[in-house]
Amino acid sequence: MEELDAFAYSEQLAAGAPVLIPAGSIEQHGPHMPLHVDSLLSRTIAGETARRIGAVVSAPISYGYKSQQRSGGGNHLPGTTSLTGDLVTAIAKTLVLEFVRQGVKQIGFINGHFENYQFLYEGADLALKELANAGHDNIRIMLLSYWDFVDDETISKLYPHGFTGWDLEHGGVLETSLMLHLFPEQVDMTKVEDSPPAELPNYDVLPVRPELTPASGCLSSAVEATADKGRILLETASAGMAAAIKSQFEHTPSSP
Amino acid sequence: MEELDAFAYSEQLAAGAPVLIPAGSIEQHGPHMPLHVDSLLSRTIAGETARRIGAVVSAPISYGYKSQQRSGGGNHLPGTTSLTGDLVTAIAKTLVLEFVRQGVKQIGFINGHFENYQFLYEGADLALKELANAGHDNIRIMLLSYWDFVDDETISKLYPHGFTGWDLEHGGVLETSLMLHLFPEQVDMTKVEDSPPAELPNYDVLPVRPELTPASGCLSSAVEATADKGRILLETASAGMAAAIKSQFEHTPSSP
Amino acid sequence: MEELDAFAYSEQLAAGAPVLIPAGSIEQHGPHMPLHVDSLLSRTIAGETARRIGAVVSAPISYGYKSQQRSGGGNHLPGTTSLTGDLVTAIAKTLVLEFVRQGVKQIGFINGHFENYQFLYEGADLALKELANAGHDNIRIMLLSYWDFVDDETISKLYPHGFTGWDLEHGGVLETSLMLHLFPEQVDMTKVEDSPPAELPNYDVLPVRPELTPASGCLSSAVEATADKGRILLETASAGMAAAIKSQFEHTPSSP
Amino acid sequence: MEELDAFAYSEQLAAGAPVLIPAGSIEQHGPHMPLHVDSLLSRTIAGETARRIGAVVSAPISYGYKSQQRSGGGNHLPGTTSLTGDLVTAIAKTLVLEFVRQGVKQIGFINGHFENYQFLYEGADLALKELANAGHDNIRIMLLSYWDFVDDETISKLYPHGFTGWDLEHGGVLETSLMLHLFPEQVDMTKVEDSPPAELPNYDVLPVRPELTPASGCLSSAVEATADKGRILLETASAGMAAAIKSQFEHTPSSP
Amino acid sequence: MEELDAFAYSEQLAAGAPVLIPAGSIEQHGPHMPLHVDSLLSRTIAGETARRIGAVVSAPISYGYKSQQRSGGGNHLPGTTSLTGDLVTAIAKTLVLEFVRQGVKQIGFINGHFENYQFLYEGADLALKELANAGHDNIRIMLLSYWDFVDDETISKLYPHGFTGWDLEHGGVLETSLMLHLFPEQVDMTKVEDSPPAELPNYDVLPVRPELTPASGCLSSAVEATADKGRILLETASAGMAAAIKSQFEHTPSSP
Amino acid sequence: MEELDAFAYSEQLAAGAPVLIPAGSIEQHGPHMPLHVDSLLSRTIAGETARRIGAVVSAPISYGYKSQQRSGGGNHLPGTTSLTGDLVTAIAKTLVLEFVRQGVKQIGFINGHFENYQFLYEGADLALKELANAGHDNIRIMLLSYWDFVDDETISKLYPHGFTGWDLEHGGVLETSLMLHLFPEQVDMTKVEDSPPAELPNYDVLPVRPELTPASGCLSSAVEATADKGRILLETASAGMAAAIKSQFEHTPSSP
């Protein structure tokens, strides 16, 4: 959408195109990847998904909710620059209201930062309530985290030595493989450490106890990441999300 | 705490007792259980945990965040009466500030409603930031969901036919067994339906599609719930939480 | 309501039952009573009122607005754990919106904590404005403080030595008598001091000057409290409120 | 203060002058008085009080909280133009913070609109909390409603036929007498109706039932108002408030 | 409006009179003028404008947004007492909603404090959005800063030695001349300094660097201010605003 | 910053590098340019400025305040997707707090969207107040709009036929030239209309009167835009901003 001019954009909306809103973060992703991994990946995977269903991708929510230790290492790490929960919610709500004002009826949030989810959900729900109060009763919103569309078969193929859960994938094989496939020039595999997954407790302590996060900031090692795995992940996630969106949205313009 | 008079309460705080804040909800829990299951269980399990570590249990956060379809059936169901996310956050933040004003240095949230977690976390984090700005640098907060302390061994014992995840446990074996053990007069097992677990998609759609939630409002069947399982669950969860809290809080007054 | 299951609750709403929302506080009430007196009494008196008019009582607003020195001794006292005004307002507003969403058309706040009133009023007013904007024009809300329904005749009977006003009744004859009647096991009359009513100025000073509040935290002595007075107060207040509500609400289901 | 230049104002603050903040409203006051009675009277009485203790009077809070039926006739009446509670609170808080930033240490709110009180109190309390967090521990704030300083003796003199309470004095003898004394050109006594005091219930109903408020908008008749009574009221209230403030504020500059 | 009684006010509204809301500030205006210049002038010029088009002038927004160094000298100067931006916005929004509730359909903000503008605009826009959601689609709001209606010809007449821009007119010829014409008793021309206009950078630095603002607090000298210039300015601004308002508002009642 | 890994970023901060935060918008920019012109230009010019002074550029504030008719054509135009003022303020405040938490002491906002300015200013001011309360007294923030650094000489060179003011430059020569120099592949000069500048009144009317904005959405014609002018503008603006920042910030690391 950002690179469209206003008139081309209007035409797409007039044709009934849904809008996909990528939501990322500015968060440390280890010594081998840049800070904007979540924004970049959510945007790119949203683009790939949109291509399959004729949707428009909006400018991303670049800054996300605070990194939490059990899924992102913690908000205390250098470079991690986060918004409060009410801000993430308010931005999500406002974008929904803005797109509906422009005539959009179907909106999907494509989440690329684990911690964003509940706050995006709340923003979508508050927007729908306000819209319903104003008489809009035909708006539909979806919320999708791209990793939820990586099926068990793909997981067992890509993680032959066992999978430790999406929460520990911060800076690990998933994100690094996708970056290697899509933006290899932004990854430096020589800096990846080969260390066991972080062992984090099944509760949160605040203030964060920094010693629980590995020095690299990654919760699992990316040493087995490859561009080829990234290609498979991109394909699986975007195809899965495209199918899900098509199943829920009335009729999308047309898929190529 | 509620049933203490102010002077007895002060003595406990002076002795360094941590405060545990139960967080529940008013949410439908099927035809066989009352609306306040989450508040009641979080309060009772917090009490059992407090007994083991000499903590004080505060009045519960009775109303919680909206029920979400993938973990509670959805906020559209009758009786489900919820707060917005920013309210849950603000209440959690305010209670932390109030207890710290009274001299408390160690606070634990005992969560009994899946959807509350991120908003409680944000409230705790915002409170700590405000307290740090005001020069309090020795406050520690923990956030615990009681089901996270049911270990794999117990799970396999209690769910011999397979376990479908805590998110689908809404109104299922976990909560019903605990209620049967603790408040059997509030459970009517004759109303429990023997149906397969709900099949919910790996994304959210808003407004909720009501047909995806079983008519009972329960996401899995409680037919195999027993008071004995409840006793085991209570023991496992409160012992686990007590151990976790003791490991993180400087020194709790004394455990019996 | 809390102890109803969702289906029984729905039936009551479908029959047109009003919802009564008790609003209390967690506030010191002297050495002879527990911290949750206001929540407990508002809930119980609401229950007694509801019984007379076929209403449903919701889970209480447990935490209330700050204790003010001229009516509650002050928020600095140990155990007093309060919310800010905007939170009390937001909770009241949200609960109204939630009950209206469930089909309720008549809602009463039963206030048991002097300081809550203006913030509950504002919450009710804001909710009505939002509902009116959304096209709901048939919602009616009442706000009642239970002591306002103790008539002059009862007052002169219960306070033979003179009545000093409801604001000074904090921890005094009114609340203690009600507790003696309803929850005698939570009152320790041996700890009641026989002291004259507090003399507080006709203005507020902040920060509070602690020396103006009696050491007991009670603004008047409960030494003349009796369970029998409590019975009369409960009867008078709940009958008065029931009559008031029946006079204002279109038609309540039917009283047993 | 408004009519001082910045340099003269600074000199007064440097001498330790307290600041008095008048709080009024824009609210109908019957057919015989203008809409800004509360703002005008709070400002003038604050001025008279300030003269006695060497204080500075700030620009008034012109718009106040909503008129409530039991004390002001109701917010539905023409001309009544009100702020929400959180706005009154935020304005009060912000003014305190601003004056403290300028070096003021002692601040009094002089309230002239019944309904403002709790929201001003909350604003003062929130400001003090923020100031205490920032290390200001020597700020003192008072909140005074001028009618609370009219003693029983004066009341019995001015209301020979009996006094019905300050809440019903809206547009009645108190305010009209003060206006007759201070701003006679803004009062038209020929429009005063001689009617009995309004009979309002001991609870609130929302939306307001307009038929409960007299057509004049006044809750009691001003027919016995006189300029002479106004003079006595002004003298009594300002002398009482001056004495109260002197008793609480460390040392005021000097009274003429 | 403030000096109207409620019934006279209602008649004017019933006749379709627009409401003009003056927005000023409490801000230092040099050693020669009082702190309330902006509120006083916005109110008076609004009054003069209203007289020409049959509008009603509301009570002013007395406190405005923070003084900024490049247009008002800076918020650090003594006497400058300001609100945050969200408060100015919320007040503007609330007043619009209140007047529309009373039946007003055409509202103009008459701004007298440079820094207010964006926050008033936002308040007006938010109010319109809320009103549109509630079905009001015929409300029109204008925002006018009075100096924008001083045309180039008048400027060159009044500033024969060159004009440095409205932002530097703080405490200068414009405001001083108007005050000399309207409120000469509040101006002390003997205290005016004859100094060159302030030289302020084309960016902002925070915290403000106080040394950039002249000691007088005025950004340009008022030495050439005269009552006669004030008369011309008042005439030009109010005539210009009246014409603009007549051109945009459907039909104003009638101008005398 | 976004493309740095967390460790490289930390090193730059440790060396004392200031952080520059670009602030743009998603706003229609005529038929010849994409929607993200303001975000893209603020980011690129910030990058060029940062290069000169050794600063780090953060991820941009992509969505900005509403487009206003007098400077951006109006928020009603297709593709224009905006945040409310309080959100822009809150994002600006939060980013300042986050960077200070990371050890940054000098922060500059590089604004590329006219309407953002006051809301960014408020965010910076609120952040500084909170930081000062917490004991940080050595933080300095600058706010710069890049066009303010195009000097009069350059203007007269680039606009030989006269310059109509930065507010009308929306979609005109300034932005188009910069885009032609920096991102020529995103500009389609064949779609530029040769029309006179928009004539907009010296006040605002809301709701916007769409007929006042040219159909192209541009307030002045870009027909005379060239890549060479873009090069000069980029050089002038970034050199000017770099000089301004160096003059205000204590000592920047080192410029290449």
C-alpha cells in the first residue's frame, strides 16, 4: 500500500481487496540479525500472503509490545525499543477505524512478534464495538500469527532434533531461516552460537532476571537455519494464511 | 486479607509476608458450573499456596479480561461479563502501587483466567516502572497461572485418553475436578455433556463466529472430572507455585 | 449471579430481571471488623433487596475509591487498598455496558462505601451516553446508598443518644450492627473502644493529617452496636431500596 | 492573578503567598440569575478570602462537573454546560502541578459548585502522589466549599422558616443573596418564583426524570434573598475560610 | 452566554444562533500586561464578532496549551500556567458535545493563543467523529485565530518598519494595541522595553534554553502599540471573522 | 538502527551517538507519488543528517497525525491513514523514554509531515517531565522539520516563479523533487497536473469541504520538480539540520 499512489490504492479498495496489517517490533535478535526482523518478516510474509488472495498490505506497525523474557529474551536488552500495551491496542484500533472509513470491510492482522497478540486482539475488538455502535455490522477482522500456520509435518522436517515451541524460537531457526531466504545480506551466520535452548521458568518475574536470558539474546540456536528452510517456511505460512483468510472473508477480489 | 482486621493485617505485612493477588473472571463455565469459577479457584488455590509460604491473599480481581473463543468460548456467551484490557491492566497496576504503599515488597499474581495474563503482566510492568521512577528499586513481582504448575506426569495420569492443551480446558476436566473437590455443591455433574473437544482454528475471527463454540460453552468435556483429580490438581498446583515463589522471593516469613 | 450457571442466569435475564451491582471497598474498619465490610454488606443487602423484587445480584465491585478522612478515616490507614476515581468510574461504566449487551435494561448500583458515589454516578452517566449514541434509549439506572434508606424514625430508635451523621458512621453502630446480625463470627466486640465521635474539620487537607483520625480508625464508637439493631437496619434498608426500585423500574419480574 | 503582570505575580509567590483556585460551573440558575453564578461567586469569595490572608487567586475553573438532579436540577437543563469527571480531575491535578512548578507550596481549592468536590479531591490527591514520587514532600492542599463555612447560627438567622440543606440551595437564598450583594445588576428578582423546595428522592435515577425538577430550575425559592443576607454570607464564609486556611498553612505572607 | 440566564440563552439557541468559544491562556505577557491577555482578547474579539452575526459567546477556555519558546517565550516563565495538549483537546471536544446536546449546530472556536490551535482542531475533529457515529451529520465547526484576519494592507499600515510574523507578536504591537484600546487600565506602557525582536532558531530545543527569550518575556517590542492601532485591529479581525463565519454557516439568525 | 544488530547498536550508543527519530505519515500525495512519501523522506533525510554527525536513525513513526486541508489536502482523501493526536504524542513520548532507558541522552525528531509537529512537541515535553521527575536532568531533545532548513536563497533559486509557503508544498515541488532525486522509480511525472496552487481559506472548517482541495490532492503543482532540485534540497536540509544539531547537542561522536 505504501508504495501505491492514492488513486491506484483506491481502485484496489473499490474492488473489495482486504487489507492486511503487518505487526512487528524493534527488538534485539541476537548478534547475527538486525533489530527489525519481526517487522520485516511480518511485512514480507503479509506481502506473500496478499499476493495469493489479492489483498493490499498496509504500512507495518513497526514498534511492538515489550519483549518478554519467556518469548523474546526481555525488554531490558539493548536495542529493544517497545510500546506499552495500550499503545499497541490503540494503534491497532485506530488503523481498523481508518481503513473502515476508507471503505474496507475485511482486515487481517499478520503478527510477527509473539508478545503483540493480545493487544492487537483488544484493539480489533474495541474497534468493532465502536463500529457496531455506529451501525457498521458487516466488518470482519482476522488475527493471525504466521508461525501458527507451520504444520506439524513441516515442523518435524525442519526440526529433526526436536522442536521446543514457538516461544523459544526468538532468534532461532524459524526467523533466521526466513531471513536467510529473504534478506541474506542482513544475516551473519558466523555470529550464531551453537548453544542449547534457554531454560526459562513457567512463570514471569519482574523486574526481569537478566541472567536467565543467554548472552546472545537468542532463546534457541539458529545454527541449523538455512535459506532452504526459510523458503519452505515462507511457502507454508503464507499458503496457510491465504487459505485461512479465503475461508473467512466473504469474497476476495481474485487470486492469481 | 479481606477477613483480617486492619491491625492483624498490618502485623503480617510487618513480618514481611508477600501478598498474592488472585485474578479470575465472571465467565460462563457450561451448564454444570457457576459463573465465578475462575475467581473462586484462583482465590482458593492462592489461599492454599499462601498457607504454604506464609503469604497474605488479597481480595480477588473478580472481573477479568474478555473471554476469547479459542480459550474460553467467546465473550458473546450469556453471563460472561468482562472488562477491557486497559482496565485489567490498570487494576493490576493500582493494586501493586497500593500494596507497595503499605510496605509490601513481594507480590504475586495468581491467575485463574487464561485471557488475563498479558494484561496483568503489563499492569505489573507499568507499576514497577512508576515505582522505579520514584526510587523503589527492591520490589519484585511474580505472575503465575496455576495450570502451568501441573507437571507432565500429573497430566498423563489425569488425562489417560490424551491431553488437548490448557486453552481447551475451559469448563473441562481441570476446572470441574477442582470445583468437585473444593465446592462440590456448586457443580451439577448431571448436566455435563460427553462431547469431543471443540475444534477451533489457529487464528481468531472477530466478531466471533458463535457456531464454533459448543452449545454447552465448554471447550472440552468434563465427563471424566472427579473430586479426586481435583485434590491432586490442587496439591500439585499449589505446591508447585509455593516452591516457585519461595525460589524467587527473598525470604518469606515462615512456612508451616 | 456468580453462583448461577450461565443458563440459569440467562433465564432470569430473559424474564426481565434487573441487575443489582454492589459496590464496596477494602478498607480498614477498626480492630473489631475485617477489611471487606463494605463489600460484604453491600453484597448482602443487595441480595436481600433483590430477593424482594426478583433481581439478580452481580459480583461486587470489591475495591472502591480511596477512603477519605472525613468519611472513612483516610487512605493512609493500613489495609485500606483503593482504586483511583477514574478506575471506579470505568468499572461502573463497563459493567453497565456488559449487562446491557446481555439484554439487561434496568440496573441498580447498591453502594456500601460512602466515597464511591460520585464515581459510580459518572460511570453510569458515561455508559448511558454511549448507549444512547448507539441507539439504546430505554435503559434505566439507579444509584442507591443503603444508609440513605434508614428513615429518621429508625435513626432515633437506634441512636438514642443522638446521631452524628452517616459520614461518621465508618466503623460505628451502623456497620457493626449489620455485621453482628449477618456475620457475627467476623466481629470481635471486645476490641471496640468506647470513645466520642471523631471531630473532623469541615474541609479536607491533603496529605491527610493522620492525627485527626482516632487510633482505632473508627470515626464513631460501635459500643452500642447489637445484632438486633443490625436486623432492623437490614430490614429497613432493603425494604426501602426494594420499594424505591419498584417505583422506578418498569416492571420487575415478581417477588416471591 | 489574571490581572497581575508576570513580574508582580512572581513577587507574590516569592513572598510565600498561597494560591487559591476557584472552581465553578456554567449551569442554569433559574430565570433570575445568569449561567456563571458558581464561577463568579467562587471567584469573588476566593478573592475576599485571599484578601484576608495575602493569597493569590488564580483564574477560575469556569466549567465544572455535570449538574446532578439532587443538587443542581440536572444536566439536561438548557445552558448547563459541563465537563466529565475525569476532565475536572485532570484540570485540578494539572493546575496543582503547574503552581508547584512555579514554586507554590500551599494551594486551596475554593469550590462553588456542589458536584465538583469529589473530582477536585481526586485531582489534588493524584497531583500530590505524582509530586511525592518526584521528591516534593512539603506541598499542602486544602479543599473548601464556601457554604460549609456558614455556621448554624448564621443559618438560623438567614433561614428563619427553616433550612432544607445546602444541596437544595441551588438557585435559592444562598446564591441569590450573594449575587444581590455582589452583582445586583445580574439578578432579576421579579422573575423569582415563590414555590416550596423541590422534593427529590434519596437516590439518583438516570437518565434524569425531568419532571422532578421545578420548571424554574431552582431547587428552592430565592424569594427571601436579600443583599443584606448576601453581605452576611460573604463575610461569614470568607472569614471562616480564611481562618481555616491560616490554621493549616504554615505561614501565610501577612494579612492586611 | 455566561451573563445570560438559562431561559434567555435557550431562546437564542432556538433562533439558531451559533456559539463562539473563545480560547485563551494564562501566560506571561511582559511586564506591561496581565497574565490573562489571551483569554481576555479572545473573549472580547469573539464578542465583537458575535455582535455582527447574532452569535452567542460561551465562557472562555481560560487555560491553554503550554507556551512554546518560538511563539510565547516558553512555558518556564513565571505566571505561565498551562494545560497539557490532551486536556485542551478534551475540553474542546467536550464543549462541542455539550453545545450539540443543547441543540447548537454551528460552533466556532475563536483562538487567541497561538499554541492552542492544533489541540482545538483535534478536539473539534474527535467530537465530530463521535457525533457522526451517533447520527449527527449536520454539525459544522470552524476554527479561527483572530490575527489571521488582519490583512496585508492593515499589517503594512500598522507595522511601518516591517512585520516579523505572528509568532513573534507575543506581547508585542498586536496584543498591546488591542489591550490599549479595550482595557487601557490593564496596560502600563512605561514598562515596555524598546528592544529588537527576539531571534529564535527554526527548531525547538527541550528543555527550553531560557537565555533565548528576552528578559521581558516579550518576543517583540510593544513600543509602537497604540489604542488606535488596537481599534483598527479589533475592527479588521472581527469584521473578517464575521464575514468568514457568515460564508460557512448555513444561516445565522440576523445581524443587527 | 533497524538494520543494525543489537550489539553494533549498543556500541554506537556507548559512544554517545544521538538518536534521530523520523516522523512521517501515510497520506495521499497526488497521482504521481506513493502514500509513504513523508515517512520515506523523513527517514532518508534523517539518514543523511545522521551521516554527518554520527547519529543513529531509529525506525520511523510511519503513521502520523491527520492530514489537514490547509496543509495536506484533508484526512478524507483516499489512502490517507492517520493516527489521533494523542497517539502521535504517546508514541513520541514512549520512544523518548525507551531510548533514554537504553542510555541515550540526545534525541532529535526529524519531522516530515507538517501536521505532526505539535503532537511530537507535546510527546517530547511530557517525556522530559517524567524523566525529570525520575531524576534525569541531562536529557536534551530537538524537534526539526526539514523544510525549515531550506534557506531563502535556495527557495528563490528553486521557486523562480514565487514561493507560496511550506503548507501548500504538499505534493508539490519540494517533495516531488526530493523523491525524483532519491526514489525516481516511485514517481510518475506524467501524472503531474499543471495547475495553480490551491486557494484555501485562512481558517478551518470541519467536516472538511472536499471541493476546496484540488482533485489531484496536491496543494501546488509539481510540474517544475526536478531531481536536481531534489539534490539541492537534500543537501541544504541535511546540512542545515546537522549544523543545528551539532550546535545544541553536547558533543556528537564524530562526523566522517
